Amino acid sequence: MLYNRKIQEKINKWLFKDEIIVLNGPRQVGKTSILKLIQKELKNNGIGEDQIFYLNLEKLEILDDLNKSPENILKYIKNKAAKNYFLIDEIQYLDNPSNFLKHLYDEHRSAVKLITTGSSSLELKAKLQDSLVGRKVAFMINPLTFEEFLDFKQIEDKIYYRRENIPNELQNKFKKLLDEYLLFGGMPKVVLTSDYEDKKTLLKNYVNDYINKDIRYIGKINNLLKFNQLIKALASQIGCLLNINELTNTLGISRRDTQSYLNLLEHTFVLDKIPPYNKNIRSQITKMPKIYWFDLGVRNQILNNFTDAPDRADNGNMFENFIYLELKYALGKENIFFYRTTHKAEIDFIIEKNAVVYPVEVKYKTFNKPAGGRALINFCHIKNINCQNAYLINLNLEEDKDKIKFLTFNSFLNIF
């Protein structure tokens, strides 16, 4: 069974335009399933089966044929009087995907529409060169949002998820599901697996295959021990400042290698770095970024820790990583910052949208009444910052106090 994804609405707008569609993202986040959903969408719009072709470049005979010449793709076409749609999985396996796509776009875009997937921005960056500027539109495919997670698990009460002031019984149900998400993440295959031990096995295989093998191969890493030690150190530091000097000294590797490994993890979609917010602020701000993982289940597997979220010392960090992912999926990574002065005044997230600044604090906590938030109030009083309200995301409380709005994890995105 195929489940719809939110990103489809954005992709579908480009299906009948000339531009090449490129779907980027880590392995096993559902890119191939989205190609199948695109195939269904094309058929719903009157495109015949004889005009749609799915080509998996992990099949060597197809890869070898297309490596010989881009023109070989035309051999698949049966209906030359109509436009034909080619859904090409793992485009980075081609020797020169940039020339392949450019040639077909320039010479045959009236007859051929290309929709492709790729699993590593590092590989694609090296192979999809500037020659495709103006010829392609790219979409990032991520693990499931929490709302998609509810869809995949077929939660009937999902219709109440984004609503405010829901009954305690429903809030507790969503909290229990949140704890599962914090533990096992949003990889589609893992979400669709009900047995907890099977979930762990899938995550273990994923870490072994993608993190330890594929990424190591892409980055041509020889010192696997140090690379794995770095990954484990980073997995334990979600929501924390990234101190490259400290990592270098702790692991006993060069700063150059540390930076190279970090860039590799970022460009293979495993790790996100977000910068500090310092616009129009005179007080001294830290220059270090903060780090977050693309999936909490993968992160917990790396640490080999599947203790239930309420019983963990790092549940606050996990909840913060969860909120970051929800913000990223909804608003885009480029709009997310954090705030921390050298005097350690800190706010988890600063969102900037339409010239309005939203300071957001995150607490994996059940509140009986509004409490805390001094840093939020102080931030909103900084001169030249258009901060209309501050927000504290928590597990249960929805209430206003001064300029702070207490919001639950299930409804906070409504403010945007």
C-alpha cells in the first residue's frame, strides 16, 4: 500500500512543465514510493501506461545502456506522437548524469519528461554541474513528518492532531505516539513495522549499510574507526554547539579530517547545522552552529539506546531535534536559527519569516501552569527586532503569559 506524502503537492505542480524534476534525500526515505505515486498521478491525468517508464539504474543492464548514449532512452518510446515520462531511480549511478540530462532536455524536452531520484548531494554535486541551471527543479525527500507518521500508522484520531485545546485523553494518546517517534524515528519502513525488535533490526541494518558503508565509500574514508567515533560523538550532541576543536582533540584526528567528515555527513543528508541568529544584535553571540540529526531512530541506533523517552536523560535533546525537523519540513532549513550569547543566554530556535521574528523554546515537560521563559522575554525586548510574541513548546499546556504563548507539540505549527 502506498501512502501519500505532503511533498507530492509541490512536485505535482511541475509534472507537466519542461523542467527536469530531481528528488534528493537519504536512502530509504520513500523516493521510489514517490515515483510510483507520481506514476499514479500521471495516469489520473490521462497519461497512458505506454507513455510512462520506470528505470532503476541499480539494474546494470539499464545503467550500461544509458551510459553508452542518452539517445538510447528513446528506444523505450512506443508512442512517438505523445510526450513520454521517464522516472529514473538513482540518477547518480550514471557516469555523467549532468550531460545525460542536459542532452535530453535540450534535444528532446518536447517528447521526453525526466523525473529522477538521487541519494547523495555530494555525488550529485560532483556530477550534476552548472549546465543544468534553469533546466531542473529539485525537491528534498525526508523521513516522515509526525503527521505523516500518524497517516502511515492509520491513526483514526489524526484529524485532531493540529487542533488546539483537545481533550486530555487525545493529548495523552498523541504523547504516547510522540514517544514512539522519538525512539524509532520516521523512516517509512521502520514506521510500518509494528514489532519493536524488528524496528531495531531495520535501523541496525540501515546504519550498517548507509552510514558505515555507503557514506564511507562516497567519502573515500580509510580511517573507519575514527569516522565511527565521530558519528557516535555527534549522535550524543544533538541540539548542542558544534565545537570542531573539541572534537578534533577528543578523537585525535586532524582538524582537516574532522571538517571533511562533517561536510560528508551534511552532504549525505545525515546531519544538519544551523547558524546562530545575530541580526541587529550588538551583544556578543557565539559563532558555533548547532547540530541535529535527520532521523532520531537512526541516531538512537548509533548510540544503541532504545530506552523509552520518558526515562532518558537526553529526552529534552530528542524533543528539540524533533521540533527542529518539524520546523525544517514546514518552513525550510534556511529560516531556522538559534540564539546564544557568550553569557549563555540561550533560545533553542529563532524563526524569521516575512520580517517577523519568532523565538521558540522547547521543553519535554508537562506543565501545571506557565513557568520560565525569561530568555524569551528578554529577547523580545532587544532593539530593532520585530518580535510580536515568544513561544514555549511543551507536552500539554496551551496558555498565554505576558508575551509568551505556551503551545503543545501537536499544534505549534499553526502559528506559521
